Amino acid sequence: MTQNNYDVTADLTPEGRVEWDLMVAGEVYQDSHPEIERKRVEAKKLFRAYNALDYDQETERRAIMEQLFAAVGDDVFIEPNFRCEMGRNISIGSHAYINFDCVMLDNAPITIGDYVWIAPMVGLFATNHALDFEERKAGACQAKPIVIEDGVWLGGHVTVLGGVTIGRGAVIGAGSVVTHDIPAGVIAVGNPARVLRPITDADKTGFCERIAARDAAR
Ligand SMILES: CC(=O)SCCNC(=O)CCNC(=O)[C@H](O)C(C)(C)COP(=O)(O)OP(=O)(O)OC[C@H]1O[C@@H](n2cnc3c(N)ncnc32)[C@H](O)[C@@H]1OP(=O)(O)O
């Protein structure tokens, strides 16, 4: 696990720092503040550089992930085109795989565990614009954290909203919109996502035994 220890807010003025701190703390903040926007552009430059890399540029890919994210574990692969808001509010565990066209709006912390699989075109949207039009026009936003625990699989086109925790090992069906917490070890589907059933030993296919037997026979 590489922990990004540099202070990304060091160059903010006191006013910019207030907006940043409110944002990360889940309070209403000014999303259009020029210093928040400057941080957003820094992240965009990094993910654009990441997305332009070739598949064999492993060292360069790792260097950008370590600069962009708050923390990133070992053996993490993110397919292009990955896009995010701030980057530095995202923590990713080890052995995570994020498929094509993922978007993470990380104005609040987004925490992704070990062995999390994310299918194509998934959105993790921590942020809401203000509901009141005058406030929205003035740039008011509020973000809530998202937690994707170890071993979760998010199907294609899943949307996860702010304030949601998805429990260890859960599977979220393609196209679902997750608006509430999902417990560990279940399949949840739909909009809004509801628990379909628990995942049990009956879901085992014998795959691991077959691979172990194959490898033992080599
Ligand atoms: C890194 C990567 O992930 S790349 C691979 C990307 N792949 C995907 O995104 C595929 C995601 N897979 C799914 O969504 C699958 O449907 C799963 C895993 C949720 C299937 O779970 P199963 O338990 O096998 O569900 P099953 O097919 O038996 O369906 C059970 C019921 O749930 C419904 N259902 C299944 N998936 C969904 C879904 N995504 N949304 C809404 N309803 C669904 C079915 O229609 C069925 O309803 P019915 O009983 O009224 O007919």
C-alpha cells in the first residue's frame, strides 16, 4: 500500500482551505471556488496522462496513481478512460480491478477495499448539487463518503450515490442505482438497489477445486 503523504492543500489560501475542508467534511461548500477548480484541473491533468499511457507502461501508470490518489495498494489496474474529480480523496486497496470508463466524483472520501472488481461504465458519485436553484447557481454542493468494502463486485453501469457503504463480498447487478447501504454477502439489483438474496455455498461452481486439481496434476 502506498500512502500519499504530501499535503495537497498546502498551496491553498485560507479562504480556499475553508472551502476544501467543508467539502471533505461533508458540509455545504462552494464547488465553483477558483481554488477548488484549480485542484480539479490538477487531477484532470493526471488522469488524462494516465489514460494516454500504453499497456506496457507499468512504472508510469503506478507513478501517476501514487500521485493522484490518497492511497493505492499493490496489484491495482485501472482501465482507461478513468476520470475523477479530485483524486486525492480516493483510497484503493490491493488487487482491485477497475474496468473501462469509470467515473469517481470524490469530493468526499471514496474508499475501495481489496479484491474489488468494478465493471465498465460505473459511477461513484459522492456529490450532490444544492436542490435550491439559487444556491445551485451560486455553486453550492455537498458530498458524502462512499465505502466499497473488500471483495465487492459492481456490475456494469452501476451508480453508487454518496453516503453509501457496500458490505464485504456483495454483488451489485448491472445497471443498479445504489442509494442505501447494502449488507455484506448479498446480491442486490435494481433502481433503487434492493437485496435479491444472500450469496451461499450453493453459488459455488467447483471452479477452485478444478483449478487446484489441474495445477496439482502438472
Ligand atoms: C470487471 C467486470 O465486472 S466486467 C463484467 C461485467 N459484467 C456485468 O456487469 C454483469 C453483472 N451481472 C448481473 O447483473 C447478474 O444479473 C447477476 C450477477 C446480478 C446475476 O445474479 P443471479 O443471482 O444469477 O440472478 P438471476 O439471473 O438468477 O436473476 C434473478 C432475478 O433478478 C433479476 N436480475 C438479475 N440481474 C438484474 C439486474 N442487474 N437488474 C435488475 N434485475 C436483475 C432477474 O431478472 C431475475 O428476476 P426474476 O426472478 O423476476 O426473473
